[in-house]
Amino acid sequence: VDPAAAAWGHHLCLNSHQTNITAEPGQNVTLPCRADQNRPVIVAEWIRTDMKAEYVLRYRDEQSDPEHQHRSFKNRVHLQDGQMKAGNVALVLRNVTSDDRGTYQCWVVEERSSEKKLIGTIHLDVETRMEAENTEPALNIMD
């Protein structure tokens, strides 16, 4: 069984898809995510899959919830639209570094629902200009 296909069985939402984004260190990056615009979002959670216990950002009661937020994201992330109008729960990540590389997931709870839904998965790669230009590899001193 394909592990990726098996993982889908655990998710509550079928409209999730993966997006790949590449950025350079120091840039601000927006990770897109849009829930159903006809059902207001009451909780939005962004996680990075390798940080199970802590959030990148959790937004509820119309404000960011700093409890259990990973320290590396404090004062660096916010929702693009703090009111989450039309289901917009895109995350803005400021001043990215190579430490921000990873797979991010956007989860929401909509009004009149107790179900947490996975809306989107984004793989963020952060590469230097040198990596982006595919420069010649450095001399291998093992030869």
C-alpha cells in the first residue's frame, strides 16, 4: 500500500492538495489556504509536519493564540486576512530562513461544525541564490 494513499484515510477533508513554494532567505512568503467561503472559519491552525506538538499559528476567537506556538515562529507569522473573510486563511511568514524548510498544513474548524478539516498542504523550500542558480559544485576533497 502506498503510504501517501494510506495517509489520506486519516484526513477528514478530500479537497486538500499540495502546493510547492520556493523562497530565498529573508523574503516574506504567503502560504495560500482557502476554506469554503460559505461557511465562516472559527478556528485556523497551521502546523509544520515535523513539529507535532506545537503550532506555527493557531487563530481562534478572532485572535492569534500564542499557547503552544513554536518559538521560531513567534512574531514572524500572521494570517493574511485577520478576519478570514471568504475563507482566506493564508499564512504570511516573514524573513524566511533555511530552518523554515518543510511541509506545512492548514487545518480549519468551520462554524456549526466540530470537525477539524485539512484544507491544504504546502511544501516550502528555502534556497540561497547560489542554490537557485545551480552553480558548479564545490571541489570534492575526498577525491
